[in-house]
Amino acid sequence: MEERKNRVIISVSRQFGSGGHKIAEALAEHFELPIYDHRMLDSIAKEKGVDPRVLEKYDEKPLNRFLARNVSGFSSSLENNLAQMQFSYLKDKADSGESFVVVGRCAETVLKEYDGLITIFVLGDEETRVKRIEQLHGLSEDEAKRLVKTKDWRRKSYHNCYSRGRWGDSRNYDLSINSSRLGIEGTTKMLEEYVQARMDTMQK
């Protein structure tokens, strides 16, 4: 694989409600990089000639091994088809030498052979995450707790389907950070400094 010395790929995995997605967006803005998250589905849908709403329904969902469907020549489950489409999309971007931020999508595993990869996992205290989801979605505490539990289970199941490393295991990431300690803004600032330090090291 061709080495791209100046490329940087920032992979941000996250617990639901930790603010990881917002932090990823802030990192992308700070370093002036494109961000690939659920919005990449529009590009994939256009390329494959399918309705993006169909893809959105199965985005980062655990593999359903009992339901087989067909989308534009792909013959296994829609969950698996979509996951593989996104993995290929990210690899194509990396192969082109592009620098970018990616949210979730098992990127720390999918892109592990590429130089310039920085992998981050953002977690948070359950109480803080539940409170954040209550406020963001106008839910009761019980509703927010159920949503946090469901979303985390889905992300874990999805990730562990396609990766040997366990979701959220700090050994599988360059840095794991609890956003409840410094807040979203403070965590973002710390990660900006960390990423810059890593980038400076890569340039040497």
C-alpha cells in the first residue's frame, strides 16, 4: 500500500449521548477536513442507484442473518450490503490520499492498514449521556435511558460483527476519552491538541 506521509485520517467511535459526533464535526472544522458519517449514504445511494432512505434504515445496524435481500447486484442482507459499501467508500477515499474525519463505521478496523490513521473512542458517564439525550430529544428520563441502551447495543453489535476488536475496548484505539470529565468543548480542545501532536509526529 502506498505511503501517504501527509495524510491524516481521524476515526471517531462513540457511545450514544457522549457527544462524539459533535466532537468529530468540531475536529473536522478545526483541521478543515471533510467528515464522513451518515451523510455519505447520499453519495453511495447515487452511485448505486438506490433510494437513500432505504440505506438510512439500515445504517450502522447489526447484521440480520435471517433476512436476505437484493440491492443493485448485492445478494446478502441489506445490513451487510450497506456496511460493505461504506467500507469500500472509505477505503477508496483513503486510497486517493485524502485526509478526512470518519464517525463510526468500524473505521479503526477497516482502515487499520493505512498510514496516518488516528483512532479515538469517546465515552461518557451514563447519567451525563442520559441527561444529554433527554434535552436533545425532549424525552423523559426513562425514555432516554432506553434509547441510550438500545443505541449502544446496536453500535456494539454492528461493530463486533465486522471487527475482531471489541467495541469500546480501549486497547483497540489510540485514545479513549470520557467526555463527561471536561464537557464537549473541553474534550474537543484536548483532542485538537492530541491530533495536532500526532500530525506533527507523522511529519517528522
